[in-house]
Amino acid sequence: SIDKLDLESQDKSDIQAEIQTIEAQISSSKPKVTIITECLGSIRRILEGVASNTLAASLLSKIAALLGR
């Protein structure tokens, strides 16, 4: 979905890095929930900058659900 968003290349790279960190934590034998939460929060902040995009708004909703907000 990242490619469908109207993101600057730096924002896209930052989101991809956060996703890679989340994937690494999920595959860990002892995933750190705080790291996953911080990564999701970072992705949320980036997407809030482009929230006018319908897809970004949908993703924000899903992230909020994951964060319990």
C-alpha cells in the first residue's frame, strides 16, 4: 500500500524502515511490544501528514485500532 500513497521519498523510506523493524520484532522469540508500539506511532505521525489521502486515512484507522486508540 505504501506505493499507492502520495508520499515524499524520505517519508516512504522512513515508513519502510519502521515496517522492517516491526517485522524483525514480530519474528523475534521475545518481541518487544514497546518497540512495535513506537514504530506504529511513528508510521501514524508520518501518515497524519498526508491524511488527506483516502488510503492514508484508512491506514491510520487500522494503526489506531492496533494501538488501542
